[in-house]
Amino acid sequence: MSDVPTSAAASHIATIASETGIAATSVASTAKLLAEGATVPFISRYRKEATGSLDEVQIQAVRDRMVQLAELDARRSSILKSLEERSLLSDDLKKKVAGASTMAALEDIFAPYRPKRQTRATKAREKGLEPLADWLLENQNADPADEAAKFVDAEKEVADADEALAGARDIIAERVADDADLRGRTRKIYEEEGVVSSRVMYGKDEDKDAAKYRDYFDWSEPFHKIPSHRMLAIRRGEKEAFLIMRIEVPLERVSTFAAPDWVTGSGPAAEQVRLAVEDGCKRLLMPSMETEMRLAGKKAADETAIRVFADNLRELLLASPLGGKRTVAIDPAFRTGCKTVVLDARGSLLHHTVLHATAGSNSQLYEAAVELTGLIKKFQIEAIAIGNGTASRETEAFVRKLKLPSSIPVIMVNESGASVYSASEVARDEFPNEDVTVRGAVSIGRRLMDPLAEMVKIDPKAIGVGQYQHDVDQRALKASLDDTVVSSVNAVGVELNTASKQLLAYVSGLNASLAENIVAYRNENGGFRSRADLKNVPRLGDKAFEQAAGFLRIRDGEHPLDASSVHPERYGLVEQMAADLGCGVADLMRDGALRKKIDLRKYASDEVGLPTLQDILDELAKPGRDPRKQFELFSFAEGVEKPSDLSPGMKLPGIVTNVAAFGAFVDVGVHQDGLVHVSQLADHFVRDPAEVVKVGQKVNVTVLEVDVPRNRISLSMKAKPDLEPRSNGGGRGNSQRGPRPQRRDHRPQPAGGNDWFSQAMDQAKKR
């Protein structure tokens, strides 16, 4: 976009400003920066004066709407070209096309002129029946029999007057369906009054695979109220041929609306027109609108589902990091043993082994205990990470039984996506000589140290925090998730000398190729000593440097500000502040008293205003501060390891693993997440679960119901949840709890009972 906006760009800016409430000057500046190649994080952080301090969400909204309006302009140009090539473009039509403000309105205007495949109306026109259709519309008080007889022609396959009238009605019906004003009004009727219904596909009501859609075998609700997850579920059932979905309004609601515009008389010819109007509505217009509503409903459902996915992903990426600590990471298993790795404080692999810590003989368990304690002592381990998959609670119990020092936390880690990473090209590149089990265990340990740095190596869709992620528009999903990852990475900042190329690729202004070049330069030159060294990286030009430098950190770099988020373009300004106070930049960063002496107004200019100056001052106080929350230890309830250990009324700690439009899933440590329905999230009404819970949040829940055969657990976060009474008189409350379910565990158990450790110790002494 040039400095002087084109008329189209100016129009777009005015439109966006009107729609969003953002000042037109801010929209124009944002659009200009985007067109020049600036990224959303860069604009939000370092160009506040230009945009009026717009945040990332607002900048993305401007960007996305500019794209939409450009697409509208492209379609408008295509339509005008088509009309002009076929000599159909009148001044009035050109004005209507130019004035269309939405894609739907534009397509409605074009509908009568769109080149059509063979339809009943086109066939009627080929038989020369269009003059008869015109006559019917103009002579509605007359009898059309004699006029219709004039069009009987054996060569044109018009056998009699009735056939001529039928063809004329087809032509009128198509005109009715193509009427732009009627289409607009009908669209509004569908949007406001349409009903979504679903029925079981014929002959599939007893199909066992269709059982998961049983709730939708006979379902209906207003189109404008249907939630995203229900729309996507019904569509999936339809795609799998278990459901039939419709979006409908009564025929008379549309035909009665349309008739006055077309039926203007009361004679026999008017009756022909009335029949044509009804046919046009029923056969052409309403199916067209239903198709449009299906697409609109899908788009709206996609947008909600994608937003939920993106919000969940952001919380997961920005989860609290434990930090650089020497770690033992364990990927639990029963039969094959627990793959165990030792990582140094930077996440480098030092050692790996297999511990038979969850099943086997007493001697195997004892050997596992001895080996693990030996590793902890040898490598001076500071934390133990255990993946939360199969055998995780059993592995945790094994480790805790060792009675390790309290200074060594034992932490359950969400391992979603670790198996995807372990088999990926990224993992093969990092560990070419190790198998997938070692790579998976390493990923578990690293994501405890720094979730963001590790999870950027995994396709976000594999992390498992989405809602119907495979059913939504994949291009839109990828764009949104990429935005989320980019935003998260740049919000935290990246250590230039230790970051992986996958993490660097998400830094503002960089890409996979430049990230590889940075790592190669780092390997050849022993690391970066200053941000300025980035300019020596092949193919990293001035623009990429401008966009990236502020988000890259160099600990103990040549310039004190290299470890901060202060952009190099403002180093001179900070140096001037320090010089005015008779101190160095490092002194300014250490001494709060010195910073209080800075009068920001003295340094304000047209280019650097108070918002940026305040950011600089805040950063001087806490240079390179990680915006993520401080890590907090969490433990599941002891003795509760599988669904059969649960009973209604139990109160448990848990971690939110996924948030959907209908509620939240919570891990309570039984290998099966429980659902807190939106109605159970709080003691007050909750419209959006995301307003109450976030992925990774630690919560306290009450068990409402446990369905072991179907692996379904219902939970509540209410202070005093209602527990429905049992039919046999045994309550589900705390005072009248029914008998606790028998613990049924068919997994391998250690020989010689549960007190394996003391027995193993006794056996070892006898040796």
C-alpha cells in the first residue's frame, strides 16, 4: 500500500473503521505497515504510535478484513468483466455491482446474468417460450389459452398449449429465484427463522456405529441458536451417512412473501404466475438458500471451533515452565517397561535406559529402584517428569515410594503429541541414532522445562486441545493456529544462542530458511555476541533484522539491552537517558532510583511517543522477563488411579486439559478425562466456558457420575453440586453414598503382593 491510499484502499479503510470502531488513521497506518511486510507482533509491540496502540487481536482483524475486501473487489472485477464480454453491462447494472458491499449481495445481483448450465428455464427459452412468459406477467387478468396456442410447435417439441404454459412458468420461476431483492429478504428469513433438523438415515437406526449420534436421530433447533459443536457433530454424522440434516422454513413463509411482487392480477394468467412463483420458491430459491445457510452455518461453526482451539493452544503454549533443571523424564508403560532419559539443564540427552517399574518380578522392581536412585545421584537430578499416559499413576507411585528428597519434585506432564514428535522428521534430525521411545521421553522432559520451546516442534492439531478440529476448514485452522504460535513465541521471546530452528522459525520476520541459517552461523561461530551479529547471517536482510531483533535475546551479550525486549533501534535513546543521568545503561537497569529520575516527556517525539517510552522503562526494570506464570507443583489424589476408583461425591484436584463450547475436560489422574458440562462450571450462569476455565488451570472438582463401561466421567465445579438420588434408595451425596465400586485391575501386578519394595529390599539383604 502506497503512502497515498488508492480510492479502493481508502474505501476499505473507511469500511473497517466503521465496522470495528477503530480510528481510520489507525486502520490506515496498520494497513500500510502490513503491506510493507511488518508482522502483527512487531506492529503491536514496536509501532504503537503509528497504530494508536492497537493490540494483536485488533491488528489481525484489520489484516483479515483487508483480505476479505480485496477478495470482494476481485470478484466484483470478475463479474464486471463477464458482463461486459457478453454485452450485458448497462450503466444501472454497473452501478449496482459497484455498490454491493457483501459477497452475498454481489452474487445476488449477478444471479440473473450468471452463465447457467442446462435448466428447465434455458430449455424453455430454446423453445422460444420467453415471449409467452413476458405475456403472462403483463396480462394477468386475461385467459392465456389462445396466446399459449400460438407457441405450439412440433419442431421445437412444444406439443400443446399446456406444455407451452409449463415452459413459460419455468422461465418465470427462474426469474423469481434470481430476483436479488427477494433473495436478500429470503436470506434474512432463513437466518432468523430457519430450523436445523436431523434425522437418522433410513435403515441406520440400529447400526451400532451410528449409536454415537443417537442424540441427533430426531433433533431440531433454531438455526441462529445452534452451537458450534452441535452443528459440527450433525454434519459429521451426515458425512458418515448416519444422519440426514436439513435447514428449513415453511414454504408459505417465502412464497407468501414473494407473491405480491409478481402476482398483480386475478385472472387465469395470474394463476399461472402464482404457480410459477410457488415453484420458483420451492424448487429453486429455497434449496439455494438452504445450501447457502449450510455453508454459512458451517463457516460460523468453524470460526467458533477454531477460536476455541486457538485459545486452548495459547494457554498450553504459555504454560508455566519449570525452567532449566537437570531432569529425569519417564515415558510410562507396563509390558515393555518405562523408557527413561536423563537431560541436562538445557534439555540435552545425557543417558537413557528402560526401567521395569510398573510390572514384573520383585527383582526387576528392585533393580529399577536401584538404577533410578543411582541416576538421580550421579547426574544430580533436580526434577522428575512422568508422562500422563498409560501406567502413569503406577509409575508415579513407584517413584514416590522411593522417598526422594522433597527438593526433587515429581511432576506429571501432559504427553499429548509426544508420539507424533518422536516419529517426525524434526525428531529424527535431532536424534538420528535414537529410536522413537527415547525421542518421546526426551520430549516429555523438555516440555516440562519449557512447554513453548518443545511444542512448537509438533503440529498443533496433534496436541489434542481442539474441538472437531478435523471437520473445520483446514486452511482457516492452520492460519489461526500459526497466528497463535507466532503470537505466543514472540510474547515470550527467544534465546538466540540456544533456541531450536523450529522455535526460531516462528520469530517475527524469520522463516524456516532463515532459522536454519541462524543455527548454522551459531554452530560455525560459537554463538552470537550481540544482536548486531544477526546482520552477518546469510540472507538475513535489514527488513528481517528490523522485524526479528527485538524478540531475540542474548544472555550476557555485548550490550546490556541485548537481553531485553528493547529494540536495537531504541538503544541510542536509552543510552541518551543514561548519559543525561551520568551513568551507564547497565546502571540504569540495576538501579530503580535512577530510573525514577527519568522524565519520559523529555524524550518524546513524533516517532517515539509515551507508549513506547513507558514500554522501555518497564523493560529496564525487568529486562527479558518471562511473561508466563511461575511454575506451581501439582499432585493428583493418592489412591485414585483409574475410573473404577471413583465414586459420586468424591472431591478431587484436577487439571483442565481441553475447553470446548459445551464445557471443559479435566484430568483427575485416572487415564480418562472427565467432563465438566458448562452448566456445572460455576454456581452462576456461564455462557462461554473460556470465561471460567483455561487449559492447564488447576481446579477442584466433584464426581457426579462414573460410567466405567463407556469410560465416561461427569464432574462438577460447583460449590455444592446436586447429586441425583439412586433408584434403589442409595443417595449419590456424601451422606448416603452407595457402595464404592470394586477395584478391577486386569493389568500385570508385581509378584508377591503390593509391598514389593520392602520385599525387594529384604531379598537384596539376603544376597
